[in-house]
Amino acid sequence: MTGSIAALGAGLAVIGAGIGIGQVGGKAMEGISRQPEAASKIQTAMIIAAALVEGVALFGVVVALLGK
């Protein structure tokens, strides 16, 4: 029973990361299309934010799997 709960928690963490990275990428593309001259600054901030979202998701997966 606890194994399935851990798998559910890991799956939710991954889904949340996918949604978060999708939001970050979409908003960055909107910003670049509105201000092409700021593309390098926006891209740098987007990569940092995506890495932080991915790190939180990885932490959530590890915690979910350790909980079993």
C-alpha cells in the first residue's frame, strides 16, 4: 500500500514540474516576442528558473520514494 502512495507522490511531483517548466517556457517566449532585444536576459532567467523547478521536482520524487 505504501509503495503505491509513494508512486502517486512521485507522479504528482513530476506532473507539477512539467506544468511549471511549461509555464516558465511559455512566459519566456511571450517576453522574447514582445522585447527581442532582451532575449539573452530572459533566456538566462528562464534556464535558472527551469533548473530550480526541476530540482524541486527531483527532491519531491526522492522524498516520495523514501517514504515507502
